[in-house]
Amino acid sequence: MSSSELARRWRLILGRYAEGSLAASVLGEGDANIDQVLSYLFDRDYVERGHRHQTGQGQGGSLDPSALTAITWLEQTRDIFPQSTFERLQTQAIEQYGMTEILADAKAAESLQPSPELGTALLRVRGNLDSKLEAGLRAVIAKVVEEIVRLIKPKFTAALSGSRNRFRRSFQPRAQNFDWRSTIRANLANWDSKNQRLIIEDVRFNSRLRRKLPWDVILCVDQSGSMASSVLYSAICASILAGLPGINVSLILFDTSVVDMSSQVGDPVGVLMTAQLGGGTNIAGALGYSETLVRHPKQTVLALISDFEEGGSVSELLQTVLRLRAAGVTLLGIAALDEEASPQYDPRVAGLLADRGMQIAALTPEHFAAWLAEVMA
């Protein structure tokens, strides 16, 4: 990379506060708009930290007001950068740099690109927003929900509705699902010619059986501060499940208290506008409440979505899990995922839950649909 290109890039990164060392002249043709939109966003951080932009005459001066507005910033940013970069910048603008005025302008709010990252950011800042911004917030959340539903609903419908694909492999070892053809094919290399027998090392099962109806699915969702993304997806998954035949859905949100949102399960936007992220975590209390909702244990799936950072009694939590498992309830534990879809959870508590009969996994909503179909087969 040439020294001039290196200087250009550093000038765009550091902004006009670097003019003492890197003059604006190092910028190339067409860089002025990039510099303007980046400065409109990132200069907010400099101002927050008390930095003052020098005028060039040796006198201090306050940051000059930008000619951009929230809506023109969005429009220019969308035109300048690739979509993935634009989506990242709009999310940072709201969550990290407090550009919440976007929500006050209906046109600006409409211009936001719906994405899971944007929805997560809005949920994180919702508690600090002025009530005047609620209409704009609801409109954007609704767009985000609509986009996520469009992407994942077909997978839930395919996995959980109608007859199962007889050629789809199952990891549930049940005699009635034994697939002898696939088992023979998988073990042909183990043929013992001397004794004229096939040695079976890999037993295969399929998912050809139609699931028994109806099923009760209880989604118990941790809404502590680190769980914004999980709350977003859980509310959407609950609404999709509630629309499928033969599935009764309960939705429980909890931190140190428990809120039963089952009556609003068909309205994910309403659920998300009600959710209160933050506070501690009492998983034992939430599972204790969920236990009271169990009507038909052997036809009930209780899915705990959490980082398993228990702030309450671990021994009480484990006792509740043992009771539910002994009654025949299918218990699933879904670990929280961060923005890069990497698991974020307490492995010690997760291990204790697994030892007592809860199946633990860290997976995306699409894979949750397949997992749910497996255990309900």
C-alpha cells in the first residue's frame, strides 16, 4: 500500500480532529462525502469526551454544526457504502452514538434497513428512550420482525407441519424409527467375510413418523441485559409456533421476576415493546412458574433460553429440573449467542442441568426448529 493511500485511510478513520497531522488534502476525489458522513457519526464520541475541534487559526472552537440531518445522513450513508457496512453503521448510530433522533422522523425511521442487529440494538436502548420516540421505535421493530419472519418461518413450517421426510436422518434412537436400509449401507465396509456377518457400528434412524398431536411448548426466556438478541428471536419463534396446527405455546419472560406473555404470543411486536431488558437472573423462579403450566408432561417441551448465569438458588433450579424430567417433560436448554453467533453462557450451570436431564445446545433459530421437530417426533 502506498504512503499516500495509507495517509488517506488514516485521515478517514481519525476524521477532522487529525487535521494537525493529516490535512484534508490527503483525501481523494469523492472522499468528501465519506468524510462528512463518518464525521457526523463519530465526532459525537469526540464531543462526549470533551475534545474541541481547532479552527486552524490557533484558537479553540466548538464543533461546527453539520449540514447533515438524520435523514440525509441515512440517505448518503446508504448511497456511499455497501449494504453490510450501512447496516453496521445504522446500528452503531443508534446504540453506540445515541442518534435516536432518527426515530422521531417518520421518513428517517422508514429509511432504516431492517436487520436482527438493528432490532437487538433498539431493544437495548429502548428503556432509555423518550416516550415521544415510541411510535418510530414500534414502526422499526415491526419492520425488523417482518423481515426475520420472512426468513425463518418457512423452516419452522417445513420442520413442524405435516408428514415428516422419511429420508431425513434422526438422532433420536427409537425402535419405530429404525432405518435398516441406511444402516446396512453405512456399515457395508464392516462386512466380516470369514464369519459371513455384517458388524453394525453405525445405527441409523429416520424421522418418517408423523408427530403426535397436540404438543405444549413453553418458551422460558431470560431477559437479563445480555439477552437482547435471544429475546428478539424468541418472541418471533413463539409467534410462528403459535400459528402452526397442534402446538400450544406459552411464552415466559424473566429476570428476577417472571412475566407471562402467553396472551400476547401472536403479537411479537407487542411482546418486544413490553420486554424490559436488564436486571438480574432467577432461572429457578422462572422454571418453577413454568412447572405450574405443565398439563400433559409427556406431550410438553419446555425450552429454556438463557446464558445460564443463575443469580438465584442453583440447588432449587436443579431440583425443579429433576422434578420436570421425572414427570416426563422434555427439557431443552438453549444457550445465548452473541452478535457473531458464538455461544455465551455459564458452562458450569449448563453442565449441571445436562447431568439432570436437560438437553443443552447453542444454535440458531433455524436449527431450533429442526431440534424441536426431532424431540416432538
